[in-house]
Amino acid sequence: HIVRKVCADMQADCVIDVMPWPRAQIETEAGNYNALFVVGWNADREEWLYFSSPLMETEYGFFERIGDQGAIENYDHIRSLEGKNIIVYGPSNTATRLSALQDSAKDLNISFEIDQYTKNSVSIKKLIMKRADLLFSNRDAGFALITKAKQNDKIRYIGPAFPPHHYYVGFTKNRKGNAKVF
């Protein structure tokens, strides 16, 4: 809604295509699209994107099945991840953050496994089917996955692993005239 409103205010005829996230990034970086959304900031992306004002704030955190033996209940410390198998969508900022958390855990002699999948739908199914102990996700994306899978009564959010962060519209620097659009 926000992007459509901005397009209308600019009197721009914006075409919005929905595609898999990896392809959206490749196509936008190549200059085939003006922008992509919603995107988190990282140093690599800053090389080829201009970032809008923040559109939303969210956080990266953990989801678990309700009632599982050994459930964490509320995530509040890295020690609670000991021995867990954690599923994450990637490659993504989310997977990068979980890997950083794993590195910090190793410094404390805490170990957990990471299973990375290129489809969010696979990630949530693995958690539902008990093939992982936890799902690490953008909180809002995780809630959307749970709702889409109709698992609201079986999976819950147990808390953030990092402070909140922002998401933006990213405008490619690789398309002629895009600096003006930005």
C-alpha cells in the first residue's frame, strides 16, 4: 500500500512484479527494475542500492512448536540454543545474522546446528514436521508463514535475538535516471 501510494503521489505508472527474492535482487541489481521492497540494509547492498526512509521496523527472532519437550518458552539468552537444530531462510540477512549468533555462541562453548533453505515455505514445513527445533526468522515474515500454513495454534514466537531493525525500498544505482527517481 505504501509503495502504491508513493507512486500515485508522484503520478508515476509503477509496475510491481512479484518474484522469488533471489531473482528480485539479481534483476534489480542488473538495472532491469528500478527498485525492490521490502529490503534490509547491509553493506553489500549499499554498493548497488539507494535506501528509502524506513518503511517498517521488525526484529529477527525465534519460533518454536507449542508444547514440545525441551521448549525454550521465552528466548532470553544464547545458552538456551545449546544443542538445537535451527532452520532459516537463506541466503539472506536473516541467515547472516543467525551465523553471527552461532559464532558468538562458539566463543561461549555453546553449539547449535543451522539448516538453511532457499524457500520460506520449506522452512516452516520443516519446523511443523519436527525436523528442526526452532525457526529463525524476521518476526513479521514468520507470523505470515505461520498464518499461511494455518499453524497459529501450533507455533509461537519466543523472542528476538537482536534489537529491532528497519526495512526499506531499495532503488538500484545501476539504472539510468534512477538517482532522480530516488
